[in-house]
Amino acid sequence: MRSTFLTLLFSGVLAISSAFAQDKYFTKNGQVSFFSSTPMENIEASNNNATSVIDAKTGKMEFAILMKAFKFEKALMEEHFNENYVESGKYPKATFAGNITNLSGVDFSKNGTYKVNVKGKMTIHGVTKDVEAPGTITVENGKVKANSVFNVAPEDYKIEIPKLVREKIAKEIKVTVNMDYQALKS
Amino acid sequence: MKSFRKFFLLALTFFAVLPTVFAQDDLLSLIEDDKPTTEFAKASFKTTRVINSQSLENTASGVLDMKISHRFGPLNGGAYELFGLDAATIRIGLDYGISKHLMVGVGRSSVQKTYDGFLKMKLLRQSSGARSMPVTVIWFSGMALNSLKWQNPERNNYFSSRLAYTHQLIFGRKFSEGFTLQFMPTLVHRNLTATDAEKHDVIAIGVAGRQKLTRRLAINAEYYYVLPDQIAENMRNSLAIGFDIETGGHVFQLHFTNSTAMVEKGFITETDGNWFDGDIRFGFNISRVFTIKQSNKD
């Protein structure tokens, strides 16, 4: 009888912890933009539909970005981006899955800005690379924000740039990520 | 009985743990959207023309597209004429996207010193997802003005005799990343015909397609079948085959065609070249776009 009670208690505790734990945060309107700067031309695009989930308990982070949702100032740039460079018909999403390596330095229950380091795998154009980038996590009254700026080299992801336009597209493209997370209720 | 209850409770425990275990594996699946979004087919052709014909694409809103097109002389002119390169006809045109659905264009061709203007409107857009539409449908209407000096100035000539109109519906589908096909039922109305035997209203059915060979290279073809007994006997159906080559801001279209004219009324009703006699012409279109107004909304 005692063991039955213990099992019941155990399962009860587990059920509660998974139902009420406020340790996951998500967004569907994350902002990701990139900027390519050369003496010939500046190219800028932004995407306000990035999705991301962050697990405060394990430090796991995941991102998915629909490539077609990047908006450019020139329609032709957008077409070329999708058609020729990232081939969004074939590779519709860019993803990142990784971990906060210094999770112990972040207290999700306390207001503050925390410097973090994120390490993981990024997939663009069907090519997966190990990447590492610095960022900050801001906790403000239960709300979690994250941002990061890092560089991506198109070459690393087998995105070919023809000779004719090589002077117009930077070797390293600056990517800015701004996420406004909400608590995930499951 | 007791052991059964114990097993049941254990199973319960297991199922309580299970979802949290799975969640660890793929965080994003937690917020997966069950609502599908609508996705419109894009870039069914590299530019707004297949070769001579209008394609399924419109000039983007706020974008000006300058098109310079050449058709050389017939290949069977031989080496003396450098296979047609000694003679050239030209059309210079400007297209502008008023909105994502509507574009307008004007042009001037050296053939019959023709001025032309047109409207092209997307009625339906091919899409998948929440709202699914199998085809894109476009309405095209154009006008051409022959500004040659009157052939018989002593006759009573009317300005309206210079005009011809084309109305066309384009039904097309981008079947895959690389393959697009379109059908174009067309009506050309000519206010003046050379002989009484020719019809003022000419009905033709066009078909055009493109197959991408690489990301920046595609092969295009188009053909117009003119229903019998409508145009002069020596006129033929227009056939053109060519390549689209894209280099950043430009699209080059290189092709062979038996038509000389580059406006609908011309290449549908006044094509006299015969492919089998080598009476075909090399030609090219160059397109250069300028963003006039930045209003790039989907």
C-alpha cells in the first residue's frame, strides 16, 4: 500500500511540474535582419517572423527562419535572394539549435541583463555548420528578451556569388537577431 | 490485483514523463503552427516576357523596367549579310509596375514605326497553403499605332486605320521550381487590313513555357497557332525559342524567331518567316530594372 501511495505521489509531482513549469519561452515574431556592406552597394533585409523556443532550465535554444519572409528594399534583390542565393524553394528554412554555454550566469527569475555565449548548429541553404556567437538575455518582469549580432559568410553555406556581382555582396554578412519571448504555456 | 494496479500506476507515471522527454528533443515542435499560410508562386519566369509574348510575371510595384529588344535579319541571308546581323529592327520600351497586380508599358518599334502601349493585370495568383489556387490568370490588353507615312496619300485616310488592338488572357502554372507552362487565348483586332479576304478580328491560341537549366539560365519557347482563314496566305505561325540569362541586375534573352515584330499584333498576324527555309532571326531582349518607389509589400 505504501509503495502504491509513493508511485501515485511520484506521478502526481511529475505531472504538476510539467504542467506548471515556467521554464520555456517562445516567440513567433522574432526579428532577424542582415546587412551586407560594400563600397558598391548596401543590401539590407529583415524578417519579423522568426520562431524560437528557449528552455531556461537546460539552456537549450532553437530558431527557425522562413527564408521567403525576408523583405528587401528592392523587389529584384528579394527575387535573386530566393531564386539564386539561398534557393528558398529547395531550402525554405534556416535553423539554429544550440545551448547557452554559460547558463549558470543567467537567472531567469531575476531582472537583469545577462551576457551569454551560445554554441550550436546552424543550417542555411541545406548546409549545417557549428557556430558560436555572443549575445545578451534581458529579463524584465518575467519577460525575456534575447539579442545577438554575428557574422555569416555565404561561402561557408555553399551560397555561390557570381563574379559579376562579387563586388556588391560582402564576404561577411552581419546578422542581427532580436527576440521578444513570451512564457510558453503548455 | 494489487500488482495490476501497480502496473497501471507505473504506466501512468511513464506517460506523464514521456511528453517532457520528447519536448527536450525538439523545442520548436512545441509551438508548431497548425494554421497553414498562403504561399504565392513566384518567379515563374525570369522576366515579364517569355520571348515576344507576355509571361506570367509582372514588373514589381514601383519598379521601372527598361527593355531594349533587337531582331536581326534572316539567317538564310548567308555570309554576305553576316547571317542577318547586318540588318536590325529594334523596340525600346518602358514597363512600370503600378501595383503588385497591375503594370503598364509603352514602346516604340522600328517595324512599321509602331508605338505601342499596354495594360497587364493579374486576376488570379497561383498559390498553395491556406488558399490554394492552381493557376495564375492574367488579363492583357494592348494597342499598337502604325505611324508609317500613308501608302496612298491621295486616298481618304483615317487615323483609326493606324490602330490595332490585342486582348489576351494568360493561364499559366509554375509546375515545379524549374518548369512553367502557359496558354494564351488571344484576340487581335485590326482596324485596317491589306485585303478584304483578311479578317479584322483574328483569333489565335498561344502556348509558352520555360525550363530552368541552372539557377541563372533557362530555356524558353513560345508558339502561336492562328486559326485558319483569318490572315494573309503568306503569313505563318510565330515560333520562338531562346535562353534567359540572368546576371545580377540584368536579364539577357537570346533567341531565334521567325517573327520580326515585337508587339502582339505584329508577331501574331504578320509573321512571314519560315523556320524550314532558315528564314529565322537571331534576336535579344535586355531588361534593366530601376527601383523608383520602394514599396515592396507582398
